Amino acid sequence: MSLFDRLTGSLRKTRQLVADGLERAIGGSARIDERLFEELEETLLRGDVGPATTEELLSRLRRAVREKGVENPGEIPALLRGIAAEILEGAAAGPAPPAMERPARRTAEGGSGVDPGGVDGAPPPAPSAGVAPRPARPHVILVCGVNGVGKTTTIAKLARRYAV
């Protein structure tokens, strides 16, 4: 089985876990109440949605239920899909990340200067190399490598570069 097949299989399992949890929470509720929201929260967290996104989803869902006067739990999935789409569209259209500053280092003359990015006489990178372009939409970066080659360090650098 290829890596791609294993990855898609794992994502399929996660999606099914969330779908089953939502169906169980909504199907087991005769009305929209705090217990339903707690079950939705548990399901989203179990599906690796993340605490901040789960909180945002449920906050917007509560507001939509209140503003639209929704009383039927069966309407929750459509509302949740719409809210999730809004959040993803907002993430794709968000502001560009700030430019990264290179750390100060000792120059050959012994003074302190800004690291030009060159290594052992190599030319420094282009001026825009310190800024990661904002992706058009959320995306995944797969990092592979054997033990000890710096995957974690690279991921930390990528996270810093893409941080908003």
C-alpha cells in the first residue's frame, strides 16, 4: 500500500468519525440544547478540528441558531457546513504573513550584522525569500525524512514563515 493510499485512508477514517459523531449527536437530540452543543464539541475535537476552530464553529453555530430561530436539530449539519466553508474561505483570503527578520550574527569583521542568508560565500537569497507567499487556500506540506535529518526544525521554520 502506497503512502498516498495510507494517507487517504486515514483521512477517510477521520471524516467518517466526524460524520458518525455528528449524526449520533443530532439524531439523539429532540431539540437544540446545551447537551447537543457539548456533543458537537466533543465530536469536532475528536476529529482533530482543533480547539480554536471548534470554538469558532460552535460560537457561530449558536449565533446562527439564535438569529434564524432554528429549532430542528436536523438543520444543524447544513448550518455547520456553511459556517465551516466561511471559515475556510476567510483563511484563504486572509492577510499576507509579515516578513521574517533574519537573526543578527557576527560578521567576519567581528561586528554584529544581519545574516544575509549566504552560507560559506554563497550568494544570499532573493529579497523575497524571507517571506512565504500566502497560499490561495489551506494546504498541506508533507515532510518526510529519516531520523536525525532535521524534519522537526524544518517544520518549525515553516510554521514561523507561514504564521499570521
